[in-house]
Amino acid sequence: MRSGRGLLAVMTVIVVCSGVVQGYLTPLLPEVGRHVGVGSVGQNNLYLLSQLAFAVMTPLLSRLGDLYGHRRLLRASVAMVVAGSLLIAAWPTTATLAVGMALQGAVVGFFPLLAGILRSRAPELGRVGMSVLVGALLVSIGAGGLVAGALSDRHAVLGLWTAVPVAALALTAALVLPDSSAPRGGAFNVRAATLLTLGLVALVLVLAQGGTWGWASAASLVTAVLAVVLLGLWLLVERTSEQPLVDVRLLRNPRLAVVSAHTFCAAFGTIGFLGANAVFLGSDPDETGYGMGLGSPAIAVVSLAMVVVGCLGSTATPRLAVRLGDRAVLGVSGLLGAAGFLCLGVLHDSLAQYLAGALVVGLATGVFESITRTLSAEVVPESETALSVGVNELALSLGAAIGAAVVGAVFAGHQSSGGHITLTGYGWAWGVCGGVALLGALSALAFRPVPGARTRQPLKTPVHSGDLT
């Protein structure tokens, strides 16, 4: 594949699959939950499970890509997504939803693996290439939800088929994609992988169930200690290993450390709250005293509006970085997230009010995903691109998973006698998400700009949507 733009077009197909998979289930959660007998808290826990799968698979797929080739692992990741999508669509039960969503978590490997190929095969595309991919991701998240919502309007579970043809198309695209020229080598650290997986499961479990078990109960305390011990051992193994799973030593690079911290804080709310957002929009105000009473198609339209705004933010980010500097853009994305959740906490009595806050959150999502993914690839030598992007993707997945777990814990502690989440629970959730986003904005103050980054101009010939077909 000689053309850089042709390469980007094939990558866009794969990224669109990632977006559809990440977006199509969210608006379906209320309706599908009722169909399979899962309540509001259970629906949020299903979303939490998908975020946990993201966190676990991010380092595994990134490292395996470095060992066996980015293209090979990309193909394996897409195949897992195809299998998970088929399982969910063909046999929708609580168990198959859980297994299928876990398999679909392999989409988290797409960006690190694609970044390794893009930087080695088409370095001239630079920031514009990454912003195009992020924009395609965000638009497809909304489009996937819209299509799924429209299909489910006819039948509760028909929308579950949305991801199947898109995933099959992505598998075809992965088969024609060239491999990266980055050198391979090393060994897979099974011990580190085991410790990280078990540690993350224990951490998310105690955050999600601590309120139900009782934070001072033996189950909560034992699980919390187990999480700390396992993750501590994982860090020790990684720091002393010649073949780390996640090279945490990369975080000695102060720029990558700041970018990853900002990514964690931004993803905590903007992604971690998405499942709860759909539950709120689908809540019947006559039953709960709040909510918009929207069906799946209407929820999908709101999600689409959020990602369209996010796409605009992603597209504008390279030029904003040239004019304002990377540090300022990082700060702006955090402030936008905090402002959006503040609006949701104060203005949520009508759909118009709620939409105003949700759109600001969507804008923050687009800006942070573009700037952090770009910077994570630029602040290290080319040979460490996939590793660096993988570290940042892990920060994103951890932020989203822990954010969803904290939201779930808040909800578990604020349930009405009828089993519904109280409005106070949502208020606390919006407040926590906004506060963590503000921490992300403050972290940007510690970022030292990459020499010459502000002078990097977008391509002289812009990449238009027509160039991707």
C-alpha cells in the first residue's frame, strides 16, 4: 500500500468498527436490560465490565503487538470483536452479554497497534492523521448508536446486530493492511499479565460492590487489600523485569507521565459516565422523579450529538495546539469536562438543559482524545511509539473503568425502595466526575512542551472526508 492516504483510509475502516462497537450498546442498555431482566444498577455494571475488559486487554494486546507484529495482533483483535458481536446478537442473555462485551474489549488494542503502523509507514501524516482517526472514531460511536437505536425501535434486541457487518468489514480491512517496520523481539511476561489482570479485577470489584457489601465489611477490606497487593507486586515485577508487559519505566519521561495522568482524569468521567448517561436519559420521570423517558432511538440521537461535537473538537485540536500550545489544549480539555459535569449537576430538569451539559462533555472528549493520543506518540522515540501509546491507552481504560466503578458504587449507595437510583446519587456522580476532570486540567500545568511541537503545521493539503474513500 504505497499511498499514505490509502493507508489512512484502510485504518479508518478499522477505527469505524471500534467506534460502532463502543457506541451501539450504550443506548440499548435500558431496553435490552429490561428484555433480559437486568435493572439500572446491573446495566451500569455491564458497562463497567466492558471498561474492565478494556483496561485488561490494553497492555496485553500492545505488548503482543510489539512481540509478534502489530498487524498480526490487529487481525486477532478484530477477530475477537467479530466473535463477541455475533455472540451478543445471536443469543442475548445476561451471561452472553457479559462474555460478548468482554470479547469486544479487544477494540482497545486498535489504536496502539494502528499508531505503530501509521508512524512507521506514513510519518508525513503526523498529527492530522491521528486527528482524522479520532474524528472517525467519535463519529462512528454516534452513528453506531443511532443505527442500533433505530433497529431496536422495531424489536428490543434487533439493534444488537449493528456491529456484526461492520466488524466483518474491519476484518477484511485488517487483512490488506501492511505491517509496521518496527523491530520485534522479547518475550511475553506471563507473571506480570496475571498480576495485572487479577489486580484490576479486584480493584474494580471492590469499587463497584463496596457500597453493597459495606465499605467496612470483611469482603470489601479483603478485596481492597488483595487489589493493592496484586497491583503492587505487578509494579515491582514490571520495574525489575527485562521483558516488561507495560514498560512503566516509560513514565520516567515526565511528558508521558503528565499526558497519561491527564488521560486518566479526563476518561474517568467523559467515558466512565456514558453508561449511566444512557440510564438517566431512559429513566421514566413518572417512576423515578427524574430522567427524560427516552427510548433507544432518542438516546442514540443524544449520543450522536455528543460525538459530533466531539469530532469537531478533535478536528480543531491540531490547529488549536499550533496557536495555543499543547499545554493550553490539555488544560482546556480538562476545564471543558469539569464545566460539562457542573452543568449536568445544576441543569437537568429538561432535555434542552441536559443536552447543553452533555454537549460540553462531548466536546471535552474529542479534545482530550486527540491531544493525548497525539502527544503520547510524539514524546518518545519512534521505536517506543506503540509502547507509549499503549501506556496512554491503559491510562484511558483505567480511568474509564475506575470512573464507571465509582459511579456504580455511588449508585449502589443511593437506591430508592423501588430499586431505582435516586437523583442524589446522580448528583454525587456528576460532582465526582467534574472534580476529577478539574484535576486533569490542573495536571496540564506540569506539562513541558515538546521542542518544536507548536510549530508543527497540519498537512498543506488537508485530508477531507472525500480523500478517505
